[in-house]
Amino acid sequence: MRKTKKNIVILIGVALLTGPVYGSGKKDEPLRDGALVSGQTVEITGKIRVVGNMPFPELVITDETEQDWFIPEEYKALFTGQDGQPVKVKAKVDLVELSLADNTRIGYRRILRQIKKIEPKK
């Protein structure tokens, strides 16, 4: 019994250590979604929307092409009370690859970082 437990622990350890090395098969290149590259600075114009269900609603900017750009928790205060309002921002975008349980890739989640509002000229 002890030998079996020891073997299981060794196998789990090997799997954890080699998973990142052999698992992805990708180099350390930034993710790409067409012309969009992870880490790129973008200007987004769209409307603020709340998506998802309680207790985990998320704030997004939906642009004119119906793409959702997710706003992290730390930037939500910038957009308090602006649901449905038009907004223009400059930010860096992080792309997170989305896949199904069978590893079928279905696209990217666009997460905005270092967000700065661009005020319309009057």
C-alpha cells in the first residue's frame, strides 16, 4: 500500500513539473487575434454594459462591431453609473484564449488594462 501511494505521489509530481513544458507546445509569443496582439495599446469607442449573472457580473465596453472588451474589477469605479452610456478609452489589451472542455478553441477574451478615459472634445 505504501509503495502505491509513493508511486502516485511521484507520478503527480512528474505531471505537474512537465505539464508546462510539454503541455502547450507554444513558444513565449504574445497571443494574436487577427491584427490585434496581446499587450497592444488600443482606443475603444463603445457603450458600457453589464454582462453575466449575480454574484459575478462583469463590466464590458461593447464596440460598434459588437465585440466585448472586459473591464477588470480595479477599473470599475471609472465607469460607475454609466451603464448604457457611450465611452471612449485608451488601454492595453490582454488576450486570453477561450476553449471548450474538449480543447476546441473558440476565440479570445479581450481584457483591458491601464485604462484611461478619453474625454470628447467640446
